[in-house]
Amino acid sequence: MTSHQHLPRTGTAREALREKGQFWTPDWVAEAMVGYVLAEGVDHVFDPAVGAGAFFRAAKAVGQRLRQRVQLLGSEAFAEALLEAREQGLSADDLGEVRITDFILNPPEGPFSAVVANPPYIRHHRLAPDLKAYLKVLATRVIGEPLDGRAGLHVFFLIRALERLAHSGRLAFILPADTAEGVFAPTLWRWITREFRLDAVVSFGPDASPFPGVDTNALVFMIRKAPPSASFLSARCDERGAAFLDWTLGGLRPDARGLSVTVRDLKEAVKTGLSRPPSPHNDACPRLFMFATVLRGIATGANEFFFLTRQRAAELNIPSDFLVPAIGRTRDVTGSTVNEARLEELNTAGRPTLLFAPDGRMIKSFPASVRDYLKRGEALGLPTRTLIASRRPWYKMERRTPPPYLFAYLGRRHARFVRNDAGVVPLTGFLCVYPRVDDPGYHAALGHVLTHPDTVRNLPLVGKSYGGGAIKVEPRALENLPLPPHVVAEAVLEVPAADEQLVVL
């Protein structure tokens, strides 16, 4: 039986899916992953997040193909998920060795020779504070140092599973690309590649995406508990079907039908990012931080309250002293420039273009209209929201000098640099790019470099990849963007003399 998961696009059902992080693995991917862990004739498979049982079904199918009996072992936090596993064709006997328990908090002793999983994809901001504290202690004990707090729950499933992998055992996990791209990734992969052998990392072409309709770029990691190797196989699967399984059962050969396979240097890949293509640039290549600094856009904590249309600001009688021209969504900037004409188009379309930006004065010192509006915010409970509660006072808005360039870093449109001729401040849909020299000629030269196609092509080298080809680039990562030397030379862009020491460092 072929499993199919209906993915609600919006509403409470979609939110519940995010809370549990459950996205079922398609059979053709699950069978290939099981094929890798069973390739040495192992007699069992352990799945730490059984869910609808995709890997159990795969183990039965692959075991039958290999003519070997496979014992099915696992854990699952939600008993109701096993009801769906029964609906998908698994019997009570198949599920008899599944423990209803939290694998992170109460893992089985193991060890296991074959571990395979699609762990819950739950991002860090959805984890309870006490759980995050526990995970920090766990990582410190196992890895030897804590992971950055932005690691999601799936990362700790990987750590727990590797901790319980038997000598010469194999593990195959399907995980989001942020596992190899997040701020925490270098620490995580230094430990893994020091203690284990990374056999292969498999990505998927657009026509073979395991989770179409989900904003996640999935990767399959194949790891053995064996002495590390200086290289691994970087594979791309471009078609759905049996080719992936044939490759894993055939010993991960560099030549494979339906897959593009290359041998990649491990040190280079860990430094660049296992999910990213090899960087053609060396350490001497100029980087953006030599010429500019990057800050995130303004986080209001409640755009519906602080980000106003011109009409709404007029209705509220908010004085212009409390309003700052602003841009919010990347889709509101249709080209490579935002100017007054574009702001006027947005105003005509009823889009918000004004940031309500009170300072830190006491409420009683504000004009009456501002006092009244802030009282509405209090009645809505805004001061208790997580981000807003950290501000003193709650309504004091962040400040940004309008940056000469914006960077539209995440969206369905292509990531790009935008010249800010309108003098707007951006919200969190953009990053602020500030040239290190405040001179029109320098700004123009930097703009030539930033908007050059060869520069834009380097963005995947520093970005986090998502479904549908979207990428996200954090401020510090964008500062590390390689700038093609020939483009920098063409623009006659020089490192500011005062910053030469910074470049050396």
C-alpha cells in the first residue's frame, strides 16, 4: 500500500501539523533509506519516530526483496499515530515492539545496528523553555559543547540516535537542510564527522521532492559508526522511483541511474555546508563584510498594530513625527529599486507603508491621539507578547537609519539586493545593508557589485535553503557573501583604509 499524507494548507489543522512536526516519508524514499541500513544483512530496524509506519512498511518490503526477516523496533510519542499506521497496512504484530514514549526524554538503551527515521520537524521557537534547557544539557554531554539555541527538535533526534548506534551500525535520517545550514551546524557536524563516517548526503531535484507543498528542502544523511573518511558521496536524486533504492542496495556506487553522484572532500563540505554546492572561492576572496555591514529589519512584534496604511494613520490622527516610511513584504518591491513612485502605488493599493514608531517617553507625554492608540494596544494584550514584552516600555520601537540597500532574503521571488531610493526602513522581510563609506560614488560602486548576476549566484553558498527554491540568509551569513573578484575590480571598489585591519582579522 502506498502512503499519502494530506497536507492542510492553512488553519488549525496545519498548525497542529507544525506542532507535532509530522510529515510522512514517501515509500520510494523510505525503502531506499532502509536499503542502506540493511545492506550488511542486519536483522532489525529501529525507528525512533514511527508515526504512520513508513519505515516499517519499507523494512518489510526491502526485507522480502533481500530474503531476510527484519525485526521492527521503534518508539512513538503519539499513540494515535499508530492508528494511522494500522490504516496504512501494518498489523498489530508489526507494531508490537513499538514503545509509546518520548525518544528524546526516555530513549531505549540499544545499541541498534540499523536506525532510520524522519524525526519530528519542530523548530526551536515552538519548544518549551524547560525542554530547550534539557536539550542544551543533552548536547553538551554528548557532543562536548552546547549547540546554538536555534537547533530544532529534529537535530536532537539525530544526536540521540547516533548515541545509540552500534559499532559498524548504519543510520539514515531524512532531515531539513537547516540541519547542515543553521548557526549550530558547524558544531554538530564537527562532532559527527569526528566520531562517525559520513557515507553520503542525498538531495532531491524539483521533480523528486519528497515533500511537495512543504517549505522544506529535505536531505537524506547516511552515517556509519566507523572510522571517519576524508571524503563522502554527494548525490542528487532527480527522479522518483526505484533508482534510489537500487543505488543504496548496490553499495552507493559513484555511477548510478537516476542520480548524480560526486565524491566530495569532507573538510570543504563541512566548512561550506553539506547541503550547499562546493564553493569555488578561497579564503582570499573578497567578502561583503569588507565593504558593508548588515542588520536585520525592524521586528515590531505586531505588524497589524504598528505597520499602518496612510489612510489608517490619518483616521487615527497620528502625527507625522510618530510615523516612519517603511516597507514590509518582499512582494511589495517588484524590482531592484524601491522609490517614491513605488510607495505611492502601494498607498493607492491600500498597502501599509508607515511604521508607527513611538519613542521611550511615558504615555502621558504623548499627544492625545497617540495615547488613545497605545491604550488600544494595551487592551489587545500586546504588552504580553513575547517580543514586545522584552521592550521597555513595550511600545518603544526599534530604530534604523534608512539603509542605502535592502536585501530581500526570503520569499517566493528570487532573493535580491534592492536600492533604497525612497529612504524607507525595512521590517523583518528585509536586511539592511550599510556601506562602510558614506559617499554616493562608493554606494554606486557597491550597488554595481551587489546586483551583478555573478554576485547573486553566490547567495546559495551562504543561505539556508527552503522548498521551492527559496533561500534565507541571516545577517552574519550575508556579510560572509563571496564577491566575485572580477566584479569588485570592475566596479573599482576598494576596502576602506580604516577597515584594513578588520579584513586581516
